[in-house]
Amino acid sequence: MSALTQEIRVRTKNVHSSSDKLVNAKLFIVFMRPKVFGESLALFWPVYAALEQHLEELKAHPIIGQLRFAEFDRAVEFEKDVQYYLGQVGGDPNWRSRLTAPPPPVRTYLEHLKAIASEDPVVLVAYAWTLRMAMLSGGRIISKTARR
């Protein structure tokens, strides 16, 4: 484990412990109502898609180019999951509109990412790393919860 990873882990342990408990409580609701899970994924999809697009556009950047790994992209898989949970399971024929018309807070965040991409693109690496690590951690929690 790198020194940076260890430092982040130590400094965020208390916050993560609290948030993990909250996430576990919410997961119960999600497993009881798959449509809620689909709606949650639909909120994340625009963020992933925008972040991946910005990083792809910046792949010629001397730093970002060394850290851009398209195999870690998740937007396509998120879209498939949203289609499944909202379209197939949820029966919503207009599920795609959830992706193309995100709510105002998500649009504000997307504008923030766009500003970072043009003003200080290296910072996008931190956003991508944090988001991916959170999703990996969340995936582990979901997997453990689903097995119980």
C-alpha cells in the first residue's frame, strides 16, 4: 500500500466508519426496492460519463496521459445497469431521460467538473481516483450484503 493511500485511510477512518453504517442501512432499502437502486445509479451516471469524457479529452496532457486508463471506465456499465433496474425491472420506458436530464445538483457538479477540466485538469485525477475507490468500496459492501 502506498504512503498516500495509507495517509488517506488513516485520516478518513472515522468518517468512513460513520458513512459505512449509513450506507448499510440504506442498502436494506435498496435491496427491497430495486427501482431505488436504479434511480441512485442514474444520478451517478452523468458524473462518470463527464469525468471519463474530460479525462479522455485530456489524454495528451503530460500527467493525465500517464494516468488515463480507459479500462477503468464505468459509464457504459452504469448505463446498462440503469436500463436494467429502471427499464426492465422498473418498467419505465423513459429510463434514458434520467441520464440525459439530471437534477440541478448533479448539473451543478457537472459544471464544476467542466471548470476543473479547463482550469486545473490534473485535479481531475484526484476526483477520478476518489470516485473509483468509493465505488469499489461500495461494491464490496453491496456484495457482502447481498451474500447475507
